[in-house]
Amino acid sequence: EISEAAPAEASDGLGRVHELLAAIGKNLESDSNITVRDILRHMDVVEECVPELLKDFAKIDQDGNGKISVEELTAYFDPGSKPELSKQQLDEIWEKLTAAHPVDRDRVTLTDLKLNYSYIDKKLPALIDSFAQLDTDKSCTVERQEFYAFFGDAEMWLDMKLSSIIGLPQLKEQIRRFYWNVRLDRLRRRAGLFVNQEEAIVLLFKGNPGVGKTTFGRLIAELLFKIDLIPTDTFIEVQRDQLVGSHIGETEKKTEELIAKAHGGVLFVDEAYRLNVKDSEKDFGKEAINALMKAMTVKGKVIVLAGYPREMADFVAVNPGIKRRITYEFAFDDYTVSDLAQILVLQVQKRGFTVSTSVDMAQIAEALETYTTARQRRELNGGLCEHVARNAIAALNESEIPRIQAARSDDVVPSVVLELGHLVTGCSKVPAVEEGAQAPLASPTRQSQRPAQPVEGRPSTATSKGSPTPTRTTPEARVARTSLASRSTPSGPSSVRGGTRGPSAGPSTPKSPGTPATATGRAIGWEAGVPAGVP
């Protein structure tokens, strides 16, 4: 049986909490705390209203700082209306709900809830109340993965979240170790054991562009909130421009305001290394660094410093105060071409297009490896796929224009199916990434951009300054050296037009839309409101 908290007991406990706070002059809505001194001064009231404080003070004091916040005291008596169930319990409920359609048990519909209303209202009423929240795509259905992540415990939630993310196996293992570190200390404190937690949580994210640093920052915020380590899942993302002012005193004020705004949640400082300007004594970035280091000494603060590996290594090396305060460090791997192939398919689908059924994942991966450089893949990672998808769709449009013009009818529907030739064109038109330059960003919404030349095509070999430009290899020759030649669809011959390396725009006779290559999982950085290519 699924254990359910007794509403009357929770309500009674909260009522007694209100009485106690009013008697000792504390405000329920404020940030006030109850200390041992408060208990001793008002012993009679405590014994009458909340005697649990006398025997469970250490358990209620989740932070172990000798103070009980209003949130901690409230959570003790009302741990929340949404239960956390075991996998066995969730399996039982899910099997019951999907019994009417045993062939497709990956989702639950409103009809399923109607057929099992009495059962669900007794076993898991929160599913009824939270159905709209769980129906993320507004399809009047709840996916199995969302159901288990929402109602399962933190470990199950984390596994579900990580399993939906493409690639990055080593990073996922680091995230799991981090989860168990913080959870074990949390369990020790709940048992009344004294585990010192006098430091803030300061995380260092090191990874190339487009590997999902911001998305994992949000995941960390949700995870810490899930296990009650922070009171909210607030996630505040900032860069140098939001922290650094133009005159003395402004930087400290701006930084402290943002730190306060992130209180109870996570402050994510992207491209943190930009705060440190070398050989500049007058730069105000140092004031922001000092304000951040001050916040890093405050227990309960969670700060993430993110940036590119080499730059972040230099940043912490010249700021020993920050290096000393970092509690966890995460290294982000680059995506493999197989990962990028899955991300590309998702990017195509997100735009309302599909990949032809004649093109499989192996071909897409091979096209990416053949028609993009290792430097482009390393510097762009997931952002490369947005470039490819956009260019491939442009190539499809080029091939569709003559057909639509010849039809002379508005009833003719342009194709939304991308053939292999379109994808190869998309790869070949990814902007070049020069040695020592910032990778071209896939989204104009990025707040800080370094100059990058938008070049159509790219040299087949990187050249050093002053060396002769190598002879370009045509796509025909490159395809002849790969199995793409034998597997490519009739998408037109590869060609070199006007000095731009790339295949022809695509098929002269578009095919009907078909089932695309299937990508499982979710591409990092492509959540709603998160531009692709943003780390």
C-alpha cells in the first residue's frame, strides 16, 4: 500500500507552528529563524505548541547551523502533497492505468484517468492535480518518463533526466557522484548526526561551447531542490555584462543584487573567466570576483562558475581564493559524431522537417565526420547541428523553388523531407573556425560574442599563418573515399559552385515525407527558451 500523510495531522502541526511563531514574535512570511536561545526564552510556549523542537531540533535543522528556518519547520510538519514513490509502486500504478491499451504503454491519457478515477483518486490524487503540469507538449497525455521522474524519488528522477540526454557518459557519472555526496550528508543530518556544512556549494564547469553547461546548471538547481538542499529551484544566469559596472562601487552593488536575487537557488556565472582581465589594474571585474568570493563563504549559497577548459584553468590559477572555495568540479566531454547525428535529427524535427527514410544514422554521422572538421565539431559541438540543419533546409528550399514555379499552383505543397545531399550541403556550409578564434555562435541571442568570419565552406586542412593555401578537395573525391558514395540517394551530384565547396542543392524530384532517422534522447541546450549552441 502507498503510504499517505494524514492531512489532519499535518494541518494540526502547521497550526501549532503558527501559534508558536506568533507567541515568540516571529513572522511566518519572513526569513526569521528559531534558535536555541529562542527556545530557552520561551520554553513554556514551546512545550505547549511545538514540543517536537525539544527532541528533534537537530533533525529539523537540515542545514546544521543551529538555526531552524520557517521553511524547515513548515516542511517538518507538511513535507509536501506530492509523494515520492518507489519504482515498484509506480510500476503498479502505471500498469493499472495502461491496461486498456497494452500495446502502447508509453503514455497515459485523460481517458485512462477517467476509467480509473476512483483508483487514482485514492492511490495517487496528485496525478489528477498535476496532469496539466505533466502534459508538457499539451497533447492531453503524460509520458511514462515524465510520470516516473515527477513522482519518483530523487535518484529515479535523476536517472530519468540523464537518460533523456544524448551522450556525455562521463559527465553523467560525475553528476551521479555529486548527487550521492550531497544526499548522504543530507540523510546523516536528518538522522540527527552532526555533519558540518559551513561552506557554500561552489561548482566549476569546464567544457567547450555547445556541450550543455547551462542546461546541466539548471539540472543541478532542480536536483538540489528535489532533495531539499535548497528551498527553490531558482536559476539565475549571468555574464560579465550583468555583473560589472562602469564606475567605482557600481560593480559590487550589481553583483550583490544578483547574488541576492539567486538566494535560495543557483547563481550561474557563464564565461566567468571574462571577469578577470589580464594586465589591467583598473578593470572592475575584480570587484565582481571579490563579491562572489564573499558569497562563497555563506552557507546555503550555490554558485556555478562556467567556461571553456583552458580559460577556466587560467582563471582559477590567478584567483587562488576562488580555487580554494570550489567544492565540486565537472569536466564536459565533446560530443561524438554519433551523438551529433542524433542531435541533428532532433534539430531538423524541431523545425518541422524530417530526414528521409533512406538515410540512416550511420550515414548522417559519416557526413558530419566527412564534411566538417574536427575543430568545428570541437568548438561548436551541439551548436554545429543548428548550422547544419539551417543550411540543409536552405538547400532543400533551393531545390524546391523550380518545382513550385513550374507547377504554377498554390496547391502544390513544398517538401519537408531532407535527403542526404541536403545534409551534406548543410555540413559543408558550416562557418569556418580559425585557430585561436571563438567558434561562430549559432544563436544571435547570445549576449557576448567574439568576432568570427561567416565563411561559406572551409579548407580541408587547417593552415598556419604564412603557409600556402592547400588545394581544396572536392566533395566528389571525398565521397569516393567513403561509403557515402555507395549509399547516397539520388540527390544530385556533388559540385563546386562559385568557389564554394558543397554538393548540389538536392533532389530534382522531391520524395514524399517519410519517417525520419530516429534520434532517442534529448539534445543538450535545446530545451524551450535555450538557444542551441549556447554552452
